[in-house]
Amino acid sequence: MRKENSELKTAFVSEAGTFLHNRDYFAFVELDDMACWIAVDGIDADNETNTAEMVVRILMESFTEKPTMSRKQLKEYVLEAHDWLRYESRRVRLKASLVMVVTDYTRMVWLTAGNARLYHFRGGRLLEKSKDHSLAQRLTEDGSIAIHTADEHEERHNLLQYMGAPSEISPTVSKRKQLAEGDVLLLCTHGLWELVDETEMLDSLHEEKDAGAFVDRLEDVALSKQRPVVPNYTAAAVIVNKPFQEEKKSKKQLVKWIIVTMIPLIISVSLLLYFKGRAAARTAETVQLMMQSGQEGDAFAEDENYAEALKSYSEARAAANKVKDRAHGLLYSKKLKIAQTIVQADGYVKDGNYAKAVEQYKKAKSDAASDGHYDPAELDKRIASAEAFANVQAMVKQADLLAESQQYKEAIALYLKARKAATEASYPGGGKDITEKLEDANAKVAAIDKDKKKLLGELKEQKADRYFAQGDYEAAGDKYAEAQEMFQEIDMLDKVLAMERKIAKVDEKLHPPVPSTPAVDPAGAGAGTGGGGEAGANGGDGGLVGTDTPDSVDDPAGASENGADGKA
């Protein structure tokens, strides 16, 4: 537990200067036995990617997963981050300067790439300063320019090595340095050391012993210059108040330790040689598996079996990582990503997300432009198919909106157009859902037409009723017939029969039946005459006896005459 028995204080400041965004990034972690500080200066102009943050996160992930003071391993971590930036530089070149410090609380190792710097102060003086990978630094070493002018030389930003460079880099890795009580480590980007020189750093350190006060003082000095343009700047100070003290062993203990250690060491070396031979054999097998899987992936890609290609490339990449073959690891990562993008696009097509599928297919085609195992014509075919599906989907969606707003005729026209396009594009499901929507829209149109005809028929019926009441039987008959026709068109049988009955009543009014003359019984005639002869007693009753005749119905005046005759 080295951390508990040591005391290191950290403080930092990181600002955008006069710029809108701060492309610097600083982070640190203090573990039980080791600690790590990283300051990165993003030197590209990409507004979508924070390059500095990406580098810091990659390095922190590697370090926290496997903390180490090994110079070789730390260099590998930096090179992995460098390779990752190169891989992500498809759209724009991602570039960064780096300074990284690792300690076990007793010793430290630092690494740099670019012109981010480490200043190591001890006892009130500058003990060590990292060197930039710039043309100005090289001119200084060649004696072409004076050392004190390098920080203001026009070539100070002309970097010969940096994170994300197109070619391989060789970051500077220091030897292990012993930490002492009172040591001050200053990690900074160019935005700070351009504005604060070494003398000003020492003056600030003499005035401020606290890490936070020290970086604040450096910031005040930088801003006091009142430059019209202030770049992004980062200053991180680590003050070693107490390093971890390792126990010193006596010579006798050391000899004893060596003797005790040598026996298992000899055994270990023997076993190491044995297992190394076996490891070499396994490595050869892994390399063979890597190459075989890669070739299988290429064959599957050529056969357009992208799911199997994805599986083979994944196995090839895993084998490359196992043998730490970075070149093949990146190669198969790229191939895997292309196959994965196509498989994802196929999945989007299956799920009906055609717009996203088009986007993924186009991305895969762009990424595969330099890979001869992917047929661009096949990808174009998939893009065209997905675009056609997306067009059908868009038409259906628009038709759905029209149907929702009850614009059914317009919706039907668009559904028909979409169904035709679906047939031509071999739309999934054969456009069955479109046909169902079309049938539903037609049914709703039919229902609306039926309601309209029903209403129109009822209006004609009501008008016919008014004509009938007014005695205009011919007009009533015409309207009843028109209403009956409407009801027949919409299969309203009950209303059709009702109109038939009303038409029959109209016919009765227009063509009333002629009443037949009743037969006369001789005996009855005498009685009737006798009744009529009783003029003085009941002549009026004689008139009532004649009410069943058509005349009494059709000619009320005749009844009056009979009544008058009776009275006479």
C-alpha cells in the first residue's frame, strides 16, 4: 500500500484561452501502488472529435487495466493510442502532443510525443526538462539556433513526431528517476510554456509552495502578458511531499536473499525455456490461425456471405491481438468493421428501418473502397434496393397521414402508387400490408358513400311526403321512386319496401278503383220505395239509406239533393 505511506499533491488548470473550445485534456489516477498523470494537447482542427480526450481515455484504460513501470510496456500503451488515432483518421487527420508520467511513489518514468512538456524541479532549480519533437528542437541540437530562442522560434510547432502521425513514431521514454521529498513535476502544453518561461516558473515556485497556488500563479503570469491571442493551455503540478521509502537491506540479508532467490530462479529459468519453446509453438499456431481465418473472411466477403466473413475476421483479429501483431490487428479490425456494417445494414432492412440501412450500406461501400474483396456493384444493388424500400415506406407513411385526416381518395391514390412501387422493388411481404391499408381505405370510402346516399334518399323521401300531403301525387311518386333507387343502391331492403308501399298509395290516389253497381232485389226495392214514400214522416232517413254508393263519396251534393227530396 505505497499510496498510504506517501504524500503527493496534484493540482491543475486547463482553459481554452481566447478560443471557443479547449482542445487540451488532463487526467490522473492514484492507485494503491502506482499513479499516472497525462496531459494531452489536441493539435488538429476536428470539431466533432476531442482528440486529446480520446488519447487520455485510451492510455488510462490501458494503465488502470494493467499498471506498470515497465518502460517497454508504457511505450506499447502509447503506440496503441497512436495506432488508434491513425485508424480513426479516416475523415480528418487526428493529431495530438502527449506528456505522461508514471510513478510507484518512489521512482518515476515519463514519456513524451510532440511538444507537450515535463519540467522536473528540485531544490529550487530546474533538474530536468523533456525535449520537444519539433524542428526548432532539432535546430537547437544542431547549433543552428540558440537554446533560449527555441521557445519563440517559428518552427516550434513544426512537429517531427506526434500522436496520430501517418507514419510510425518513437516516443521519448525516460529512464527511471528517483523521487525526492520536495520534488515538483509540472506537466504542461505549449499554450503555457510559450507564455511562461523557466525563470518565471521558478519565481512562481519560490512564491507558492502549494500545488494549487502554484498553477494559479502560472496562469496569472501567462494572462498578465495580455496577448491578443491566447492558445489553449494546461498546467498540472505534482508536489512530492513524501515519497514512499523502501526498506534498505543489509549485505547479509542481500546475500541471503540472493541465495534463496537463485534456486527458484534457476528452476524458473529452466521452466521458462521449456515453456518458451511451447509458447513459440503456440504462437506459430496462432499466427497460422490468424492467416487462415483472414483468408476465409476474404473468401466469404467475395461470396457476399458477410455474416460468416464477420465471424472469420473476428477470429483473425483475436489471433493477431494474441500474438501482439498490431499491423494485422488493425487490418482485420478494419475488415471486421466493414463486414459488421453490412450485417447491421441487413438487419435494418429486416427490421424495416430502410433509411438507416441505406446509411450503413453507403458507409460500408466507402470503407471498402480500398478492399478488393467487396464487390461495389453488389453494395450499390443493396443501396438501390434499400432506397426503393425507403421510398415505398415514405409513400405509405404519407398515405397513412392522408387517411388519418379522412382524405381517403388521395390516400387510395398514394396506396396504389406505393403498391405498384412495392411490386417493382420486390418489397418485403409483397406489399401485403399496403393492400390491407388500401382495402381499409376503400371500405371507409364505401361507408361514406353509403351514408351520403342514405341521407339523400331520406331527403327525397321527406320531400315526397310533403308533395303527398299537398296533394301533388305525381311529384310525390317521382320522389318516392328516386328515393327507392337510392336505397336499392345501398342495399337497404327495408327502406326499398317502404318506398314500394308509399308508391302504391300514390297510385291509389292517382288511379282510384271504380266501385261496382250493387244488384237490386225486387223485394228490397219495394221496401226502399216505401221508405222514400214516407216523405212526411222520415224523408231524411231515406237519404241516409243511400250513403254506400260511389256518388255519396264522389258527389256530396247528390246527398243533399236526396235529403231535399225526402223532405219534399
